[in-house]
Amino acid sequence: MTSQPLTFSAEDIPTRFDFAKSQSQILDMWQSGGYFHATPDPSRKPYSIVIPPPNVTGALHLGHALNNTLQDVLIRMKRMQGFNALWMPGTDHAGIATQAVVEKRLKENENKTRHDLGREELVKRIWDWKDEYEKRILGQLKQMGCSCDWDRTRFTLDETCGRAVRRTFFDLFNKELIYRGKRLVNWDTFLGTTVSNDEVDSKTVQGNFWHFMYPVIDPKPNEPAHVIVATTRPETMLGDTAVAVHPDPSAALDKVASELRDKLKKSNPNEKEAIQEQIDALAERRKEMLPALELLRDMANDGRKLMLPLMDREIPLVCDQWAKPELGAGCVKITPAHDPNDYEVAQRCGLPMINIMTREGKLNAEVGKYQGLTMKQGRKQVVEDLEALGLLEQVEDREIELPISDRSKTPIEPFLADQWFVAMDQLSQSAMDAVTDGRVKIQPQRYENGYLDWLGEKRDWPVSRQLWWGHRIPVWSHPCFTQQELDATIEKVKSLPEFNEDVCSIQSEPCPEKDEEKRIKLELPLATVHVCVQSDNEALENALTDAGLEQDPDVLDTWFSSALWPHSTLGWPEQTEELKHFYPTSTLITSRDIISLWVARMVLMGLNNCGEIPFDNVYIHPKIQDAFGVTMSKSKGNGIDPLKVIERFGADALRFAMADMCTETQDVRLPVNYECPCLTDKKDKQGNPIPCGNSFPQTKKTQIAPRVTCPQCKQDFATQWAESEEDVALPAGAVLSERFEVSRNFVNKLWNASRFAMLNLEGYTPAPINESDITVEDRWMLSRLATVSASVTDKLERFKYAEATSELYEFAWNHFCSFYVEMLKDRFADESLRPHAQRMMAHTLDCILRLLHPVMPFITEEIWQILAKLCPERGFESVAQQTACIIAADWPQLDQGWQNPEIENQFALYQSTLGALREIRARQNLGNKKKVKFSIKCESDVASLLEPLSSYFGSMANADLVEMGAGVKPPETNATLAKPNMEIYVDLDGLIDVGAEIKRLEKEEVSLTKSISGKERQLGNEKFVANKPELAADIRVSLAQAQEQLAAVSEALKKLRAKQ
RNA sequence: GGGCGUUUAGCUCAGUUGGCUAGAGCACCUCGUUUACACCGAGGGGGUCGGGGGUUCAAGUCCCUCAACGCCCA
């Protein structure tokens, strides 16, 4: 590139960075330049990140903006450091969540259920939804400047990921790590599906508490003839397989009593009475019932059995802590197949589990004459029949918590359903080992606990979901009712021409019901043949169907495909170049709520499939909360669209704010205001109406509302949630936050500092550096640059984002703009100093831009492009042509030899002197125009440090230094400033406001006195002086200085008071 | 119920291994448009570090306890 002479005048360059214009141009430039694309290059060191794929349920919010900013910062820095850097993008199909949103829409807009549409049509609708939101999500990421390799964008349900899923499932099935089993699920009888825990609401309804008597079989003398159990769901008694009593009722009652007493102590006076009543009742109960409870316990231990009425089934009396001796009769009926707590009791006590319900919510063949009744009808019948038998002891009215399906609003029935499971024992262990031996580092480290605890439970992973949206389970099954049929089926499968052991695996699942007679009565198969087929074997799949096998209607848990993300996106199971080069990936950046669900599973699946960990580092970042301390989430609808922020403040400001929020431990709150865009009657100079502009905090209501009324102008405006035509037509309100404003201001500060540089780099040709031209402030800036670049690199590599941004902010604004640029002004004005100053300016700005680029890519690129025209050759020790785009520039690696603590101290001395002068100006209300004279009393070594910078007192404080040295005497009327090692006298002849000066000095006196007494106290402490001699020595020095300062201040005060 | 975390200025947050008068930004007050920037500059006021107890010469920092809030798992 030839350097064309380019001139700027101040009018050409706006004083505000036009981010909207710049962003789109720069995005095009990066995209067309292929800067985001990574091609495996074995000669270069790889650095790779896979994006946590956002769910296609909805648009992204600021939580995602944070997550993705952090990834982009790293990937951009690594790219600049010369790594072969890949950021793999994509989205997640998010099984139930997406299907639920689409079904909800369907219900709202068309009043249809999925059954009205059918599987194929519903899935098609979900794909449409996915297309729309994927586009929107990727657009949001692009607008944020995320430098993902978009050519490689994946979707967890696409063909490549599908192949990985099939291969994994097949492999685990073949190793018998996938098996078929029963599990208690939340069954929605209306929709005929399982719903997850977070889709179950609880509703308090008026219900009954029925007390039944179960006869004891062959009671011994003194033993009761019946035990009494109570239930809110009588129909479930048909599936009872035991009655439980507490193993130690006395201890359990004591525990409850002591908890109540604690509660009483802490309670409010108005609660005390009620609690006391409970305590009394408990004591009474203990007296009356304990012997009976202990007798029951003994009966259980003695193996006593009960006769389950209506079913005439013998069931045991067992001991389990689930029984609550403080409630009812102290006995609890156990229905393992229809109650989660009972299910656990059954597992602990080894009880049989009897399913009494069909998928439609009716009673099944297990319950004889009750078969075919709905659960509700069954309840009525059971109560009637028990009453007829004289076994109904009493009925209480009671409020009960009823689980309701969030989706169908009908009651949830706990239901024992057939599910596929992944056996987790070995897999979990491998993932635990990877973290305990340090191959995978989780940061901050405290998150390791949760990861290890969760995996340590080694609970098998139920992977079936009764949904239509997801990876269909690749298993074809056939129930066989006889041994002959079983053998024949297996034989038939094996003899299919398409059959091949490498792609087809067979399991036979025996019926859990071992009682042959019962099995036949219940029409249960002897065994079910399951055939798992690898991907790309359609002929075999068809042949299996033709042979009478049916594919499992369920789909896989969405986390099954996400667990493969780091290798499936790179093409596994194919051994692609990408996989070889970029796997294991370098860093995973995610939030803590999915450490177990996702991170842990990626580790174990990575190890299982690739034999290697999926990533070296896991960084867990804070979560963004709204003003009310609630985490932003798609489902809660309290998230803020990053595009809204970008629109108003620019992508760089958004990114800087995000990175700046990313501290070590905190979840960060981000309260936001709406800004009213509605036009008012007022007009500006051109006659255009002025918008209202009222800024007011979001409330819980308005944060999720599509339209909001401005409390000031009373007009409505649209929010990001506007959907209806009327809402969208309203003016759109912006979202404001102090954090974005701070960042936007910083962006603008950088813009204007660069604007100043542009105005002064006119006609620049790199001037040779003469050692003698390098001033103290140059050395200071070079020292700062060396220090900051090393420190920022280190901080970013250790994920200390907020520390890095704070340091950059401080450096760019307070050091570069406030001091160095100010000092350069004088030198630009002097023709002889100008060339050197230009070279220093170009170099410094160049380094600052590169350091800021990962966080603020757009503005840094924009300025870089201008610099490229103005001064393409930059550098300090040597000049070199810079890269065309900053995205491809080298990361600053400055010669650390320039770090110079002496120079930094020297500069600090200047800064503190300057600060003192400015303080006097402000206190004395001198304005800017009045020039003052001042002198400094100090030793010659201090004077020689200040000397080279002394001219800047004039330009930066409008103060002339007239004299400096040990013999300096204060002028008659002066303001005295006492600093360590020096006294500054500002000559205020005729200017002084004595009262203000006295006030200032008095304050100074108080603070010095406080400081001195603190130091004296510390030094008077023998143990301290003995333990920390070095620290004590330092304090002694500063004490002496403070005492000198105090003396000077007191002296000055005395003189001033005399004048009053 | 179990675990993890948080509580510092009006607000949002920093504060390394305990150690000099606890910091920043915003907001607030005073002053100021010298041509990079009013999305700016200079200066200022404002905190018994959630409550209580302990360890220590010394505690925002370590320990115990209580409270409130957030998240994960039951």
C-alpha cells in the first residue's frame, strides 16, 4: 500500500464515533476477507473454542451476550497471537423446550394440539420455528462482532450431528451401556407424554384425607388387628406393595420436637402460640402413641404381613424413615409405581412395583374389576368398596398440593414408564478422573465440587423423551410372548440380507414379571427384542419394519446430542482434518447451571468416543440478573435483547460492558431503564418534535411487556417484546443502563483521542529516533505500555476479564488521554519536536488499539483503517508496515526492558504535585484564566526529578514554577501544600481567599494527625515491630514525612490565622 | 432438606498471601467551553465493609454463628 498524503480538518471528523455505519462496513470487510475462517494447518498451533449452542427456543439476551463476548475476546486475542484459531458456532434443538414453545403457539394461535397436527406436521412446524430463530440468533451474534467461523455453523439436529448421535448410541448399546428400564416419570395423561420437573406446577386444592384400615395377618396377642393408613389418593392403594413404619419413632419424634422448640425461640410473638400448640400436641401424641408405634416397628421387624383389601394381596410391613410418626397413624402406604417417595422406599426396601395405570390415565388389568375406570372413577369406587367392607376409618377435609402439568393444565400422574438408560458407572468415573487429575481444569476451581458430587452419584441417565422433536431413538423392537417367538425373531433379524454385526446390534429385554401365570394374565411379553441400527442403513431399517419390528417412538434427551458437541461439530466419527487438528478444544466458556447437565457429559462422551478430553479449560462466568436479582432467561422473558443495546450504544460499548462485568465470583445485577421515544409538542431549532426522552426503571411487569406507557408523557411505546401489528407500529423504546453509558463514553473517548491524533499526524513520515529526543514522559509511556500489555495478556489468559478491562480503561483514559496526549500537545506545537512526537503518538495509539481490539473490535478496526492511510509505517524501535486489518495484526508484545519503576515514580511525583496545584486552584476558585506562580522547597534530588517535567505545570495547571530548591522561602501570602519530601508554595498575592485556605489546611491537619496517630500506635506495638521489621521501617519513614507535613501545615495555618 | 455463592458509598461493583487514611464508575455539589472529546475537563462531599461473637500486635480480608438474597441438586 502506498502512503497517500491525507489531510484532515477538524470538521471532517465527527466528534462522535458513528458505530452504526462503521459496524456494518467492518463486518462486511471481515467476512469477505475470510478472517473468521480457520483451516487446519499442522504447522501452526491450534486454539479452538466451541460455542455453547444457544437453544433455538428464542432470541438471545444479555446473558448470551456476556458468554459470547468472553469467547470472542479470547479467540481474537489468540488469533492475534498467531494461533490457528477456530471458534465453532451453532445452535441447539433443545428438545422439550422448543417443542413446548411451538405447541404453546399452536394452542394460542390455532387452538390445536400436536395430536391435531400429527407427528410429521408438528415436526415441520418446529423446523420452521428453528429456521426463524436460528437466523435471528446467528444474526445477533454477528451484530455483536462474534468472529465465529460461520462457514462451519452446526445444529445439534443436523445430519453431521445426527451421525455422531447414531454412532454413539450404537456404540453404547453394543457395549450394553444402554439398556431398557422402568422409571417414574411425570405423566401428563391428557397429552400422553412425560413432562420434566420444571414444567410441573403445584396447585393447592381442597381435597380429602382418607384413613383406611388394612388387616394384619395372624396378629400376635397384644398386636392390633388393623393398621391405619391415610392417603389423598385412595385409588393408588390398588398398587400398594407395602406399608411402612418408622424404624425409630421415639428419636424421630424427639427430632421434630426439638426443631419446633428452635423455631419457637426465633419466632415472632404472634406465631408463638401456634407453635406452642404444636409442641403440646406432639408431647401428647408421644405419650399416647409411642408404644403403639414401637409395637408396629417391632411387628415390621418380625416380618408381619398385611392383607391389602380389595386386591387380597399380602403385603409386608416394613421399616423406613419415610414414615412420619408425627403424622396420622404413623403408618404410610407404599405405592412405588405411582409416587416418587414411595418409589424410593421401594428401592431401599426391595419392594415390587406394580403399575396400575395405562398411558391414557385409566386403571389397567393389574386391578381386576377396576380395570378400565379412570383414576377419578377408580377413586370413588375404591372408597365406596372399602366403606362397604367397614375399612374406612374416617375422612378429613384438607388442602392438598396437586401437581399440575404446565402444558395441559391437567393433574400429573407419577407413572412408571419404559425408558432407555445410559449406565453411568464407568462413564462418570472417567469424567471424574479427568478433573481430579487436572487434565480438565475448571475455573473458578470451586465449581469442581458440584461437578464431582454430581458425577459421584453415578445415577444412570434416562435418555428417552416422549417427544417428537429430537433425535429419534434408533431402536426397532418387537415383543415376543413365547420362547419360540423370541428365538424366531432374533433368527429372522440375523438372517436379513442387510444384517451386519458392525451396524446392527441386538438386545433381548426379559420381562420383569417372573410369575408366568400373572405375566400371561397381564398380557406382558416374555421378552422384547431390541435392535439398534447405525446411521446410513435405511435398507436395514426398512427390512426390520417389514419384519414386524417397530421403531421406538421416543426421541433422545437433548443433552445426548449436546454432549457430543466438541467432537460432533468437528466431523466425528469421521477422522477429519479438523478433528485431528482442533480436538481437544482449548477452552469452554459457559455458565454454572449446566456444569453437570452439559459440561460433565461432554467430558465423559468425549472420553468414550475420542479417547480424549473435549477441552483443557472450562471457564464458568457470572450470570446476569435483572434489577430484582432474578437471572435473565429465555423462559422467564426478563432478558434484554443485545440488539437493543447495540442499536443505542454500539456493539463495542455492549462488549466492553459485558467483559467489565465479568468478575471472579459475582453474579452481576444489571438494572435497566426504559427511555421513552414518544414525540412531544416541543420542537427543536429545526422545528422537529423533540422526543420525550424520559428514563424510568423497568418493573417486573414492564420488563416483559410488549408495550409500555411512559409515566411522564403518558404515551405508549413498543418494547423488544412487541409482536402484534399495533405494538410494532409504536415507536420503539431504548433500554438504558449506566454500564452501557460508561462503556459508550469510553469508546467515544478513544475515538476523540484518535481524532486528535489524526489531526496531528498530517504529513507524517517516520522520524528517526534520537536517544536525546526520548523524554521522561516518553519513557513513562513506554514503561506503561510494556507493563499494561504484559498484564492485560496475563489477565485475559487467566480469564480475569474485568481486571483486564479496568486496567485498559484506566490506562487509555487516565494515563494516555489525560497525561500523555496533553503533554504531546505542547510538542506538536513545536516544529522541532513534532516529528518525534508524531512517531510516539502513532506508536502508542497503535499499541492501545491492538490491546483493545479483542474487547472493542469495531472502533479499533475503524481507527486502524484510518491510521493505515495516514501513517502505514509505525513502531518505536523500528518502523514497519502494519497489517491491513487490525483483526489480523500481531498482539502487542513489547520489550519488557522498557518497564521502569524509577520513571513511573518520577512521573507519580509530577502527578501528585500537579494535583496539589489544581486543588489550590479549585479551592481558591481561581478559574482557568488566572495564572499563578509557585515555588517548591525540596532537596536537590527531588528537584532534579521534577525539573524535566516542570514546563507542563504551565499547560496543565496554568502555574509557573519560579523557584525550586532547599533554600526556597514561602512568599508573604501563599497557599502551602505539604507533600512527602517537599513543600509547595503557591503565591497568592492579592488572590487569596483566606477563609477557604484555612478550611483546606484544617482539613489537611485533621487527616495528617489521624494518620500520624495511627502510625505511632502501630510503631508503639512491640510485637508488630518485632514481627515485621521491614514494614515498621517503612512506616517510620512515612511517619517522619507526615510529621514534617503536619509541621508545615500548622505553620502555614498560624500565619493565615494571624492575617484574619 | 443438602451444597455453592453473595451481602463494602444512594446505585452497580473492585479490594491479591491479614498491614500505611477502604477504591472505581454512575448519581450528587462547586467551578470551567484554552480548537481531540460536555458521551468533556478540574475539584469536592459521601462508607462504624449485613448483625453478633472469636483468633491476632493488627480483620473488609481468617474462624464460628445468625439473618437476608441468588443459584444448583433433592
